[in-house]
Amino acid sequence: MMHRIRIAPAVRAFLGAAVAAAGMAVLAPVAQAAGLKIGFSQVTLQSPFYVQLKEGAEAAARAGGDELILLDANGDVNKQNNDIQDLLTRKVDVLIINPVNPDAVRPALAAAKRNGVPVITVDRSVNGDGPTAHLGRDNLKMGRVVGEAVLAELKKKGLSRGKVIEIQGDAGGTVMAARRDGFHAALKKSGFKIVAGPYAEYTRANAVTAMQDLLQAHPDVNLVYAHNDDMAMGALKVLTEAGKKDVYVAGVDGLSEALASMSSGGQYLATALNDPRYLGDMAVQTAREIRAGKKVPAFVDAGTRAVTRANVAEFKRTGLFAEYRPAVFK
């Protein structure tokens, strides 16, 4: 997902066998899976979310005695394709890709297949076949659970209809579309009308600018839903400055700052957990499972939960993002 969060002054055998009907990828066992050379092509490091994902992968690799080679595409799909060719030249055992674009990275996937290197996509998926597994979270579910939580919270406040402004992530992004569609599904039969805001690229500064214009155009707004918490915090800043204490906010990702705002009893109503360090950890664990010849689901779900004022105290939030680390591999 393209989380370009900017906090204000704060994924040698490729899948040559078949894919089982249950969606399980099976690779021929290797003698042992320790000491792997893992290549990681990251979409960008201009984001605390992706820096945290990188750090989680690095920590897991160090703990298991693996070598992790990470290259930053800096949001450029041509650079990402070149980076992946570089990693294949270095003869990595497994390739982890956080794709810039769900389609444009196809040449890199074809190159990995020719070289017999299994591919794991992390956080952001690609369209069509190619990867041995995708590791991430159900973004459709995240949008839906946030929508359901928002409806429940607004009902407590006596609101059953009104206007919702949606600040969107990146145009054409799979994460953006899923978080949008899940939220819309939750509100479909409600009395709330959703007004589509601009694509703010998951950045707080862009969301601030967008919210300033949106508030002028829609002064009767009741709720702002943003595709990540950082944009939601940007919207909240504008609302606070405008004295709009009766307009509520919700986001996605479980940013600790958002949970802190929620626990204070303010205007922040809900988010969904998306611990990036755990995604990095699980990407390396998934690479080990594959190289050990174990069965890995086509979609490795790292899990999520909705957070509201009712359960916000349950989650540790000493880092930038709240922790949520359910067991994935038994």
C-alpha cells in the first residue's frame, strides 16, 4: 500500500510444481533454510510505515542468520524493475517485492521465474499470477470494519444520517480501492452520504490542504474517513483549527498517534491495525517456510482488528504503530 506517511513535527526453486486447489504453494524441500540470501525490493523509504516494515524484516533476518539485501525503488517502477534484476544477479534465494505498481512490475516477475527464484509480495499485491505468496492484510476488511465501527460510534451519539468526506490514498492503487470499497459496503444501507475527496497520496500535508478546501465546500460534514491514519490526523488538525469539534474522524493503519487521540476521548472514532514491523518479520518467516519446502498459502494474512475507544487500551503502542501480531505459522 502506498503509505507515504509524513509525521508532522513528530518480500532455488521457483514454483515449478502446481498450485494446489486450496491455493497452497509447494516447493521441493531443501536441506535447510537457514542462512538464506533474501532480496527485498521496497517501494519507497520516504515513509515511516515502510521504514518500519524494512526494520522488521532486517531484525527477523538478523535473528535467523539470514542475509537481507534491500533496495529502495523510491516510487519509480523502472528503478524497481532494474533493482530486481540486480538482486537476481546477486543470486538471492528468495525475492520479496513491495511493488510500486500492480502491473508494471510484471517484467521483474518474469525475470524471477526464468531464474527459478520464488517471489513473495508484501503489503501491496500484483495483478495476475507470478508470486508464490502474497503477505499482507485484508484491506477490504479493514475498510469494512472501520465503517462498521464508525456507524456504531455515531449511533451512540444520536447520528444515523449525514455527510461523510472520504480522503483517498493513491489513484489506481489496490490498497486504496480495497479500503474505499470496504468502507462503502459498510455504509451502503446507512443514512450517510459519502463525498469523494481527492487523492492525498497517504501524506498528512496533502490531507491538510485537501481538508481546508473540503471544509469550505462541505461545512455540514459529520465525519471524515481517510485511507490512512496520517491523513486522518491531518484532517483532524484542520477541523480543530476551524473549531469543528462536532465533526468526527476515522482512518486505517493503527498509527499510535491516532490511538492516543482516540483514548483521550476526542473526535477520533476508529482505525484498523496494520503493524508494519510485523509485516517485515512475517515476510522473512514466509521466505524461510518456502525455502524449507513447506506449504504456504497464496495469501498469508497477517491479521487486523478494528480499534475504538472501547478497546484502545488493549493494544501496545510504544512504537510509531500499535502492535498486533497474531500467530500465522503454527
